[in-house]
Amino acid sequence: QVQLVESGGGLVQAGGSLRLSCAASGRTFSTYTMGWFRQAPGKEREFVGCISWKYTWSSNIYYADSVKGRFTISRDNAKNTVYLQMNSLKPEDTAVYYCAAVSGVRQGRVREEYDYWGQGTQVTVSS
């Protein structure tokens, strides 16, 4: 029922920035926990960050230690879109980035928690 489409990936130099978008279908987007994961060739898909609305006035956001302080997650419920702003990119950030969604407020840090996944968008960081 929920369709997710990522965009915004590309090639960037180390230290540069990219902004990924995840556009979602559905009428209950604001009630979903939205996550970002990434997967490099030969590696497991790893948690990047997630966002949910535990309170009406504030988002509940978690980040992996590897991206904390460099990446920022936000969402625009009116546009059914979640964003991943990536700054100070490193070659180690090179991966396919996936958007994921699950209904309700969840921990959101494990792949198995999510019911819906996008196709992914490639991010390549050159040194």
C-alpha cells in the first residue's frame, strides 16, 4: 500500500554534501516511523537513522554513531517526504541508501521492523 521512492543520490567529493529525499504514498504518513539504511557492496544493510513523531510538537530522531553530527533527518508530512541531509561526506559513506517505513512509533533501528522499502539511491563519495 505504501510506495517509497528515493532520490538525490550522486557522486560527490569527500567533504561535500548531498540531500536525499524519500517520497511516500499513503494517507497516514505522519503516523509512520521512517528510516534510512545503507548498504555497500559485500556488506550488510546498516542502520543510518530514523524519525518518528512521538509528540505532536517534536520529532523523535535516532542516528547511527557513524553518521551522528554529520547527517540530519527531517520530514515534511504535508509532502509525504522524509529527507536525509548528508554533510562532511567520507568515502566510507559510499553505499546505496534506502528509505524504509513502518506504521506507528518504533525503535526503527532494525531492518526487520520495517514493512516498506524503496528501491534505493546510489551515493558515491570520492577521495
